[in-house]
Amino acid sequence: MKSLLQFSLGVSLAAGLLLGQSLHGVVDIHAHSGPDSVPRSIDGIELAKLCKARGIRAIVLKNHYESTASMAFLARRAAPGLEVFGGIALNLTVGGVNAAAVERMTRVDGGLGRIVWMPTFDAENQVRVLQQTRPSVAVSREGKLLPEVLTVLDLIAKHDLVLATGHSTAAEVLMLVREGRARGVKRMVVTHGMLTPVNMTVEQMKQAAGMGALIEFVGNAMVGNTKTVEFTDYAKAMQQVGVEHCILSSDLGQAGNPLHPDGLELIFAGLRNAGLTVAEIEQMVKKNPARLLGLE
């Protein structure tokens, strides 16, 4: 891992000279790492060390199947000065939309569990869109959010956590944001709204932004072996929604993809070539996510 870190630092120096854009101050709210039950490129401890060495300000560790609040606590010890947070995705392995799991996360040492993702890989919408036959987790029925979802929204508001909308339908995303706002949730982010299986239109993303949510655009859709979107398409949507309402995160950590800092620099370069300015990119990757996490 030492040689990997040294290689990554070398890439950073070269890229920084070419781009005139620094990773210093970046807040990545969507960082996958090991240990995990699916292949990852780096573990959470080594990722924290790497991000600190590269000047990143903060990361949120994400796992689709278990809370990362404990890993965030350990990663902070390994990389003092880097702000590391965790969260919980409400998939089947934590009991679905389970208020007890959310409440327990808030009590983990350090209080670093910060984001609650509505169901992601086990979301009813994802299972349906991918035409899979397996159990799933619903958030709504007949156009209404389920009672257990409302209970979790109240917990998010109580603990001033971040509501992330997960892999819900576009209509469910708007319901979640609307109801979250009504129940006092102050921090909301639409999880990669443009991507399958969410598939929000620009107008729907604008609606969510108008209700106080930030709209996430993820880098792994633009680089590596998970690329599905062109830089120009993302750049256009960001400008239409308004960069003041958008967050750019890496969503990296998949085996075979660039490590998070390297991937982010590739993403910055691609978005600049697509017409975004350094200031616009930094608004989305530094200022807006810092505000979301209460780091202002």
C-alpha cells in the first residue's frame, strides 16, 4: 500500500500542475471502501491515509450492507486531521427501513454516523428496473410513503442527520424530500438523481432543489469501468439545475476503478473540458458538501 500511496501522490502532483485545480478542501460524501462483501480497491483505513496525504478535507464512507460509523471512528484515528464520517443504507441486511438501526448508528462512539440512505441495492425500484427476482425494500405504496419511512424521517430530523434518497423512483425522491422538509429535516441530498434506476429529469431535479435538497452527481458514472455518462451530459445538467444546488462526489472504490483522489482529478479535467469552470467544480465538490455535512 505504501507504493500505491506514493504512485497516487505522483499522479496528484502531475495532475495539479496541468489542471491548476487542487484536491485541497474536497469533501467526498460517497466513498466506497473495504472491508466489504463485494470487491473494493482499498480499505477504509488506507483510504483515509491517502485522502489526508492528498489534501482532501473530508470523506463519508459508504457500505450498502452495514453501518460505517465504526469504520469512520477508526479511520479518523489512522488519519488525524481528516474528517471522516459514516452512514447507513437501509437495505435488507440492516432490516430495511429500520428506525432501530438508525438510532443505534447515532450512538456509536464518536457520533460520526452522518448520512442515512434510503434503500439502495435492495430498493424495490432497483430490483424492478433490473428485472430481478429477489426480496426488496419499499419506501412507498400507492403514492404514499410507508409509516416506517416517516418514523426514520423523524429520527433524521431529531439527530440532524442527512437524508439521502437512495435508489428510489423519481416520484419517491420528490415525496421523500417534500416530507423530509415538512418534518424538519434540514440536510437532504438526492442520490445520483440522473442515473438508473432513479432516472430523474432536469425538471424533477430542479423541483427537489427548490425544496432544499442538493442533487448528487457521481464521478464513477464518468470514469473507469462503471462509466455510463458523458462529461458533457453531466456538465449540461449541472448548469441547468444550478451548481449552487449540486454536489459532485466520487462514488469510487470499485475494484478496477481509479482510487478516489485520482478519479476525482480525472473527473475535474473532464468537466472542465466540457465547459465547467474551476469555481463551478469547487462549489460542487467543496462548498456544497461541506454545507451538507455541517462543516461550514
